[in-house]
Amino acid sequence: MERVPERVLISGGGPVGLICAYALAKENIPVIVFDENSELQEDPRAATTHPATLELLAELDLVGKVIEQGLICPIFRFWDRPTGNLVAEFDHELLRDDTDYPYVVQCEQFKLTRILIDLMRSMTAADIRFSHRVTSVLQEDQSVSIEVDSPNGINHFQGRYLIGSDGGRSTVRTEAKIPFKGFTWAERFLVLSTPFDFEAQRGMCHRNYISDPEEWCNCFKVAGDGPPGLWRTVYPEAADVPEADLLTDEYIQNKLQNFFPSRDKYDIVHRNLYTVHQRVAATFRKGRVMIAGDA
């Protein structure tokens, strides 16, 4: 077993786990991150960083790097789909007396994780191990031990604390026997990314919520790999339609054309279907185990 008495163990190398690791390493607290993926995941996922989170990132000297790789968006709008009318516009600038960041930043979460990994490569207190999956947890009076499945077989690690930031299906939460109360929504979210310019063609700002009694849509701009950026649209989908059918080119084109008619076929650079949960853990700490993020 690998023992470092003062070390903090972290399961999950997403934005939450890596921010925890970075904050600890900055204070010279030894930390090791285990992530089951073989490398950094660069699927789009979440992209909106709100003022309160920007303030947290500022405390860690990260906010400038996030702003540099994202889009500053002070305004968001609600639209009525049946009429096409603008219902309301909200301006974060009204919060200027309450925050240094009266806007959100549209920066895909993999960019933040990439920033954090690059910074931690030069930090002696930080260790990140990909292709390492935490499979079991054992708490003791002064330490916590974990079993990890790695390319080299089963390994054991011991530290002072364990943070589980390993997602909604958290092994750490399950091993700690922390109830995860709530339910899973029947509808799923279909997420599509396209370079189609909804601002130039549809007069939209960078964050839009389109209301409809039957089928709503959210439409956001993200930075992508640089100008002109990408637009991400989100739609609800019924539970009884097979995932494979929802992700076909024909279905996706029909979906976009129904909402945003165009003479041209939409170029789709990303598509995915997400299950949506409404759950919360009964406690965020149990002994030497803490859980964070989606866990």
C-alpha cells in the first residue's frame, strides 16, 4: 500500500475534483487525483460559469485564464416560441455593485480542466493518474484507504481524507453508504452543436431560453476552438424513444428545422443525449470521506 499520511485522495478528474486538487496543492498539501478515463475528456458538457463561480476562480488566480478561453455574456433572454416574441431580457450588469463579475463566461468545462492539469504538472504536491478507477473505500480512525483498478492491476492507497467528485454514479458515495435521495426525470436532454450563427441569422444574444407548452429549447453560444465559435441547442426528448433514433442525422435535421427553419442543411459538430436527475446526497461528509459536484 502507498501511504502518505498527510495526503488527500480525490476520485474523479473533472472540474470539481481538479479545482479541489489545485486549491490544496497551492497550499502545499499533497494530493493525488484518480480518474478512470485514459485521458482528459473533451466532450462539451457544461459551459456556463456564473458570477459566484468566477469569484471562486478569482481566489485561485484562475479567472483570467477562463475568461481568455471563453465568451463574456452579460445578457440572457427568454423567448416565446409560438409567437416568436421576446418575453424578457436580463442584464447581469445590474449586479455590478455586488460582484466584480457582472456577467457569465461561456467556457466549456474541458477547457478549465485542461488549464488545471497544465498548472498542476509543475506542482510537486499534485499527482494526477488517468486510467485509475477507485473501486472500494475503507475508513479508519486517522486515515482512509482506497482500492484502485489501474493498468498495472489492483493498487492500494492511503491518505488523510478522500474527496469523491466521481459523478452522479459515485463509487465513493456508494462505498460511504450515503443516500442519494431524489428521482430521475423521464425526459432526456438532446444537445446539438453547430457553427450556424444564430446571432446574425436570428437576432439572438449568446444565451437564450425559448419557452413552449410542448417543446422548449435553449440556445447558447460557446467559444469552441475560436472565432466564429459554436452554438449549442438543447431540447427535451421523451423517454420511450430509443437513443439511436434520436441521434440520427435525419432526426437531428428535422429537430433544428422545426425550431429554426433554414434553406440549408445544418452542420452538426457534436450530438449527445443526457439523462437528467433531481437528487441530492443526504450528507456531503461522512467521517474522512467528502463528496462534491455531481456526486
